[in-house]
Amino acid sequence: MGEIESGRAPAGSSSNIPIVEFSNVEKSYDGSTFAVRDVSFQMQRGEFITFLGPSGSGKTTCLMMLAGFESVTHGRILLDGIEVNDVAPHKRNIGMVFQNYALFPHLNVLDNIGYPLRIRRIPKNERRQKIQKALDIVRLSNFGDRSVSKLSGGQQQRVALARALVFNPHIVLMDEPLSALDKALREEMQFEIRRLHSGLHISVVYVTHDQGEALVMSDRIAVLDGGSIQQLAAPTELYDKPANLFVAKFIGENNIFTAILDRSERDYNCLRIENVEVRCASPVRPSDKNQVFLTVRPEVFVLGSDADKCENCFSGRIREVVYRGDHFRIRLSALGRDDLIAKVPKWLMPALGIEVGNTIAIGWRATDCRALAS
């Protein structure tokens, strides 16, 4: 990133060169077990990429290696096409926003934001101008003289963002920066960070374990498990076309059936679940004995008379109805299961006449389910 206000690429760089590249990167702390294993990806200038995964998946380790706070055991990390494996963190021109903000409690807002400029020996007059620009960007123009200890959590987060942006870094890294905020403020800050990313054309690598946060904020999401990237894709592709069973389970909610691939037709693959035929339009790559896993999102279920219009239609019994504000969550018995979940919009409920204990038609389209080998 060049000047904050323009988002121009830094001098000497090419917009065709990925701003970040991991090439077969691995990290082991003991020489035998790997916290990160064979991670390779490229990030284009101006992208917002999120590392998403459960605790211990390797997402923060990847971020720390990119920042230079952790060494690389094997492989290469490049910034603007230049390998930085042996480059010290302060020489990588990377802005960092930490989970706990890492602000200096004894300094006011101006001095916290100006700290990266002071250690870079930027002249005082130039420092003042850059600090004010950063304050304007995060909407804290009149807060320069405030003590950071007197600020709210959201205001402290904005100070941390301003400090990460003030020296025009190539890229900004964020390590679960919103986890300490309450739900309402966290959602507000999600859109604030997206506003900054879009308006300034900055490149952002973000770490979170919150899938909703990742779906809202990211251009692409790298889902990690066991130190490896399971899938790197846009949020809509991750949700609608998970690459494997882990991603299908981790992103959103899914009803997952064990099925057998029976045969393939022109438009469908025909599966069997409890000796009932189910049609699925997605490609199927069966494992041993043609066993696959069929995933069906709760929101694609069609209940009642309209279920007859779906390629897949069955009879089920209503076990539980839970009100969730904008929708109802319905637990169903069908296809040998007693734990199927459907989500029904609030406005549809009166027409369906749903009552616990009733039998009801259940359906979904062949294009709304996905078959996975593992």
C-alpha cells in the first residue's frame, strides 16, 4: 500500500505480483509435529483474506510467520515478490492489529498512533500530518489528546487501526481484533473495517475463529484444519460448494447423511439413503464401496405441499418447533434420522400449519444438496 488516501502500490512494485505468497510453508516447534503443513497460496493487492479455523488449526501461526514473529521451518514467504524468511519484523513494512489492541496506556491517542512514525524517525511536522489523516480515517478527529484508558473498546480498536495504517504499510494483519467486543459493537466494527478496506484499497490478512465474521468481511477465506488449508475460496463458494466434509461441517449448519452412490444419470447422481433414492446434481467422487456424504443446508428444505415440486420428496414427522425471531427452527424425523433441522421463514409458518407430532412432506431440489467423499 502506498499513500493512505490513494491506496497506490509502493514504488518499485508491480500490480501483477502477488502482495503475499506462501510457497510450501511449514512450521514445526519440535521437529516432528507440524503446526502448519505445506501451506501454499497467493494474495493479490487489495484483497481481504481471512484465516478461519478452530483452535490449533494453524491460522495464527500463519499470521505470525507472515509478520516475522515466528520463523519458517520449511518453504518460502514472499512480500511483493521478495522472500522475507530472514527479514526482521520491523523491516517488512507490515501494520499489525492485535487481539488486545496492544496500546500504550501511559500515552495519549496522538502518541499511540504516532509511535510507528517516531521509531522510523519521521520528522515531527510530517508525523503530525500523518497522525491527523489517520485520525480522520477512523473517525476520531477530535480524540488526539485523550488518554487511551478513557476510551471505549470500539474507540480503542479504532486507535489500534489508525496506528496500523499511519505509516502506509504494504499490508495490514489483524489477529482476532474484535473478539473482546460485545456482539453489537463487534458487528459495527466489522463494517468499519470493511469500509476502511474498500475506501483505502488496503491489503488485509485477518484471523478469526468466528465463521460469521469471516463470511461478512472477506473477499476470500482460507479454512484451516490440522495446519493445512482445506479450502480457499470466496464466502459464497465455501458455503454453497464446500470442498470436503470438514468445510461442510465447519461453515454454517448442515444436515449430513451417509449415502451410497447407486448410479449416474444425465443431470443427476442417484444416491440411496435408507433404501430411499435421493437425486443430487453435484459431482460425486465416491470413496470405498461408493460411500459418500450428502449435505443439505437447513434453509433449503421445502415443507408442505410445495415439497412435491422438488426432485427429492419424503414424508417426515415434526418433533420440535423453536422460534428464532426471523425464522422457526424445525426438528424433523425422516430418512432414518430423528435430528434433521429445517429453517422456515417466519412469514411462511401460518400457511404450513406446523404442529409437533404432525406428519409433513419434506423436500429439497437436487441442486440444493451436495455429495462429498470425505
